[in-house]
Amino acid sequence: MSREEFSDMPLHQKIKTLYLEGTFVVAIRYYRHKVNLYLLENDYVEVFYNHKEDKIDKIDFLPRDHSRMKFYLDQIKLVN
């Protein structure tokens, strides 16, 4: 599936696609959201969950050079 196809999906279909085809990587807190990062094929996808309103506000691709990537990297620990 292309990025454009995924972007054009309604929210409920994006959720289903991530659940069935994506791999959960890590979660962070970002302002008023809990943001879950998924790997979908070769792209990172963020799910912005607003816990105060109990709803998903946005699902979008994360560019690999985005400054928010540092927040995710800080959560990952590699061990031998």
C-alpha cells in the first residue's frame, strides 16, 4: 500500500490497518497526547490519542528527520 492510499483512508480504516499490518514500536507523551509509534511497511506512523477526550485526534506519517524522533529514541534501550 502506498503512503497516499493510507493517507486517504478514513480514520477507522487507518486504525484497522495499523492493528492488522503494523508493528507497535514505542509510546511517548507529547503535550496533551499519548503518541503511539508504529512501523507500517517501511514507514513510521504516529497515532495521537487524546486521553482527556478519549479519542484519536490524528494518525499521520512521521518523517524520519522530524525533531520528535528524538523523543522516541530516548525511550528505546538496546541491550546485549
